[in-house]
Amino acid sequence: MGWVRHGVVLVGCALLALPGCTSPTSGNPVPTTTEVASASPQVPPLIALPNFCSGPVPAGAEQRSLTASDGTVLNSAWLGSGDTVAVLLHQTDGNGLCGFLFYADFLAQRGLRVGVVDLCGYGQSPCLGSPLADDPVAQVKLITDAARADSARRIVLVGASMGGSTAVTAAQH
């Protein structure tokens, strides 16, 4: 079974073949060269999840910045505990991880550690001018590395739409 490698298990994904679901910038404006060039090299502070997400934020959600080797930062949130970690990868709705918080809470209440992440171009992870923006596998590796650093023994990738496609691709690597 080539689907299980390095302790990562792919559980499922949905709607992989829908038009518009594969581009990490679908629904979001693509930055112009001027915008990229004028982007501040400093990372803006993250907005607290209750102030950023339009829906409820589960009690105990821990917001964390995941920093790539080039300094690019991905926003993430963590819930629950345990050595099995579900990594939830969102669809193309611009809110990023906010749309998965209700399910993250559901899984956390059932004994899993859950990590949700804003992939590049969504939520609070703009990634302007970063090579990470064009490498969804590296983005997933950033959150799975964080899960392993927190003592994860098993990691399950779960995605919706674009996140499902990203999960399949990342699991192959």
C-alpha cells in the first residue's frame, strides 16, 4: 500500500475533479508584481481567531504560526490531544481554516489532536512572493512537521475540494 508512508495516512477527500478546485488562488485575487514587490518583508501579526472567523471558535483552540525556512508564515490552529493527529486542509473559500473549526472541535472531542491550517493565499497566510505559495506539498509538510514535533505517532490528512486534492498529492510524497 503506497498510501501509507512515514506515519501519514490519507483518510479521504471529496470532489477532486470539480472545475476551479485545483488553483490555490481560486476566488482570491492574484497579487500583481507591484503588490508582491511592495509587500512588507515583516509578517503582520495574526488576528485572533474569534476576531477573524465569522463563525464560533471552539474553546481551547490554540492559534500558532508555522514558519518555513524562508520566513513565510502559515497560520494554524490546534485542538485536542493525543498522538493521532488529523490535519484538516480547507477548500477554496477564502476563510481558510475557519470553515473547518467546527469539524476540528468534533474530532477533538472524540480524542484526536487536530491541526487546521490556512494554506497560502487563504485566511491569514498570504505567502506573497514566497516559493512556498507554489508548493502545496511543502505547506502540508510544514503542518505535519509541527504535528511530529508535538509527538504525533500517526497523521491523518483530510481535505475538502482543493484540500482533498492537496491531501492526495501530499500523501504521495
